[in-house]
Amino acid sequence: MKIYKENDIAIGKVTGIQNYGAFVSLDNGQTGLIHISEISSRFVKNIEDYVKIGETIRVKVLGFEEKNNYLKLSLKAVNDRERQQIKNPLSFNKPKRVKIRHDDKDFEILRNHLDGWINESLEENNMIKTDFTHIIDKVDMQNYAEKVKEINKKINEKTGLGNDFLGWTTWPEDYNKEEVERMIKCAEYVRNNFDILVVCGIGGSYLGARAAIDALKGLYSDDKLKIIYLGQTFSPTYIAQVMKYLEGKKFAINVISKSGTTTETSIAFRLVRELLIKQVGEEASKKAIFATTDKARGALKELCNIEGYETFILPDDIGGRYSVLTAVGLFPIACAGVDIKEMLKGAKDSMIKYNNPDLATNECYQYAVIRDYFYHHNKSVELFVTYEPSLTQIGEWLKQLFGESEGKEKKGLFPGSVTFSTDLHSLGQFIQDGSPILFETIIKVNKPFIDIEVPHDDANLDGLNYLEGKKLSFVNEQAMQGTLKAHEEDGHVPNIIISVDKMDAYSLGGLFYFFMRACAMSAYLLEINPFNQPGVEIYKKNMFHLLGKKGY
């Protein structure tokens, strides 16, 4: 009997096909199942389009179900594995070999215990997947393994630089359940009684919420509640136009500031609060203002105590750019009609998955290590790439997360972002043939919310009838694959792909946590504090001096 190590490639014969997967008898006599989610990276409508009974196939061993004595197999991973063997981008010590037990070819036991694996596979299908086969260089992970273990311990024990702000690491499990229920109740009140929610905040106090709402609702949502952002700029034109737009409309306010003295946010809140009171009166305005601030101190907290505004807490041990999964992000996201409990569940599953010191199995830390490798090998820019306009604000959130966390002591990658194919017509030339200073990180969603087909045109003057009947998701995917091939093979631009099957609250919660954990690891690899921002304070002092603020 053959002995397989985990992740080995095996040969077997397809002996049965059901709507949930294909049964396989391997050449060592072991029984296995390829779940439908492991047949192909594409949507599988009919399994027999990919495999047929009696066909001999090569599969990847995903694991072994001890309780029911069967193998979990993958067909789609074989091509990925072969490609990875050719490029060999990540190098580890060889894993220990795992002996697989032999049993007979009777599938009844397997059939009777499929539900558990099927449910598990469906959940895993929308977890984050990484593809490092396009990074061109060979990265020796073993050189990083011990350092990653040490940093992981510091993160978990909260002993690293800036450890007072590591509360986000366990927040998906430790969050205040009562406050989340209160947020959901208040969000429902807002949705039932107002047409607009004005979110007043800047930086981490609004970017995460805006990124999530755009990503989950789309840019032209027909949702009954419109969400407008204020307090993130000094622009007189923008602010005046928003104020004009709000006149005569039913709106609520969510003001987000720990101190209550953030200049951009405070000016905006003063203006919009004054307008609200003018339109509905003092008493009614109190039921339309919701504040997210410090639990005990600060100007905003004091105002809330005086006026009786509903308040949510911005935890002391979580900084703004790591706060999207707190009330800072969750309340406006809930107001948009999103299931914030599912978002927290996705974040918790990511927390469990990536709280793992083993670099060989932790893809989140592998991503952080690859970033560090590129930083030390003549790359100065990480370009976050999306192929959906609704994900553009995810790029903005990532720019703050990484830029403010790592850009210190003259260190760090510069985070940029683009939305393709739009930006291919402006920056594509530079990425392809310009200064070789960057690598790309693609954030990919495999299935769109909604799709549309290219129609037939009798005249066909644009020559597009060759695409008639094809979904735009197919066109977008081919654009991505063509761009990836050009940038990698011709432009020699390394690419990382981080993907989810579909964009929903669960997967986005997981993505938020994935990137926060990767950012902390990445910053600690640079031996800097991921949680302070000393440089930001300098411009504020200069601005306050020029504005004539007392004490500056």
C-alpha cells in the first residue's frame, strides 16, 4: 500500500457521481470524495462536464477524515499544484509524511457521513484563498519561520510595540454582545424613520464603513436609506453642497470621534447638527443623533451626556484604522441593512484560522512575509488592484491601514490602489513598462452580485458580435487573466491574488481581519510600532499654529 504525505498528488478512478461530488477509488484502495466545490475554480453546474465514471484522474489529497475513514480530495488543485511546482515561489522544509489507512471500497459509510464535510466545504468555499504562484521570485519562507513564531507570540500575548492597541486581535470573539444588539435595534430605527444617514468621521472613523457599504451594497443600490459622508475634508464646496442637499430632508447623524475635537469631523458635525436642530427642533434632534466615542471622556462624550444622545463605544485598546469591526464601522454598516453578526462571524473564523504560528500553513503570514521580502528586494510600492468599482473604497481602507501602520522611521512600502480595467487606460503602461518599483496585490471576487449579457447587434459596426450572449463576468475575468499574464510574463511585475468566492458580510469580515493581522505581522517584521502615527501629529501642530489655535 502506498503512503501519501499531506498535499500529495494521487491517481484514482472515478466510481460514482452525485450532485454533491464525485467518488474516487485511489490506486492504494482508499476511498475518497471530491466535493463539488473542489471540482473546478469555475462554477460547476454539471460534474460530468469535468469527470466521468470509469475515468482515471489525478487528484490532490486535502486531508483525511479519521472518524469516517475517507479522504478529502481536490481536482481543481492539481493544476494549481503543478503550476506551483514549476514556479516554486515559496520554499519550506519538507512536511512529515502522513500514513493513510486502508479500507474497503464500500461507499455506504462515506455516503452516510457526507453532511458534515459538505457543510464544512461550503463554508470554506467562501473563506479567503491566496495565490502566490505569480510572484516570480522564489521566497525562502524557512528564513522567516522562527521570527514569525516570535512575532505571533508577541501579538497574542500583547507584548510587542504598541501593545496597548492590540485589542482588535481578539475582538471578533470578545466584542460586547449587548452593544451589538443595541446597534442592530438603533439601525432598524434609523432605517424606519429616516431617508439619509450622515456619517461624520475621518480616516479610520469612516473608511472601513464606507468600504464595507460600497462593497456589499454596490454603488447604485436601491436601498431605502442613503448614506452620505461628511467630516473627512475641509473642502468648502463639498461641505456646502452636502448641506444644501440635506435641506428639507429627513436625516440622522452618526458622528464618530474618540476625542470629539478632530477638526474636520467637529466642524462638519457642528454644521449638520445645527441644520438638524433648525429643521426638527432640539428634542427631536436628540433622537436622530448617534455618537461613537470614548466610553468615559472627551468633548463628544461630554456633549452626549448633556444632550442624551445614544452612544456607542470606541474601545481604548483599538486604534482608528483597526476599528472597522467595532461600533465605528458596524453601526453605519448595520444602518445600510447589512448583517453585522455575519461580518463578525467571518472575522472570528479568520481570527481562528490565522492565529497560527506555523508559517507553512498560515497564508496570512505568508502574505506578510512576501511583502517584507519585496520591500528588501527593490520594491517600494504595493499596488492594490480590484476589478470592481464597488471595491475601490477597499483600496482606500487598505492604503490607510498599511500606510499609517508601516510608514515610519523612513521604512515601509508605499500603498497605492487602482481599479481595473478603468485604470489600465491610465496607469497600465507604467505598470507594464515603467520603473520596476512595484508589485500588485489583486483583491478578487469570483462571483458578481448580478450579471448582464452582451447583446446582439445586426449592424455589428463595433465588431462585438463575437461576444454576444457572453456574460460580462466572463469578459471581466478574461481581462483579469490577460492583464495578469502581461504584467507577470512580459512586464515582470510580481502579482499576489487574494480572493473570496462572493462578496458578502461573512467574507468581508474575514478579509478585514486577514489584512489587519497581516499588517501587524508586516510592521513587526520591519521592527516598527504598527499602531502609532507620530508623523500625522506634526502637520496638525503646524495647521493649528497657522489657524491661531491657543497653545500652538
